[in-house]
Amino acid sequence: MTEGKTGLDRRQVVETSIGVLAEMVRRPAETISEQTRLFEELGLDSVNTLELLMHLEELLRFQFDADTLEQRYLETVGTLASYVVDQAGR
């Protein structure tokens, strides 16, 4: 289990992200996995992405850093979760 200083573990971040995404795109959570591509498969755009990040900040009590958040971290649920855990541990 990978855990940052804030107590966030990767599984918690993945599960929370999937829950938020399932609600946003109106799909069953079990159809979304770590490998699910946010833009290509779920059809997110810049507005949806901002909404996702805001929900995750609130639910995970984590603040995204606009200086370090790059497009590559928004490829899949898994890359986003890895970014959050890595940043939370700094």
C-alpha cells in the first residue's frame, strides 16, 4: 500500500476517483478501472476535468498543485491516483 503523509493510500484514491467519475459520466462504477482513459473512454473535457479535480480535493482533502499537474497525469484513473499519492507524500 502506497501512502502519503496525509494518510492517502492509492486504493482509496482509485476508489474515490472511480466513484466520482461514475457519477459524473453516469456509468456503473464497476465499468471503470485504473486503466480507464479519462478523455478517450469517458469523454471528459476541460470543464469535466476541473469538476473532477474539485470533487477529489474536497473528498480526499488534497490540494492539487497547478504547477505540477500535467496532462500526462490525467491519462487514466491510475495515473491520476499515482500523482495524488505522490504529491500527498511531499
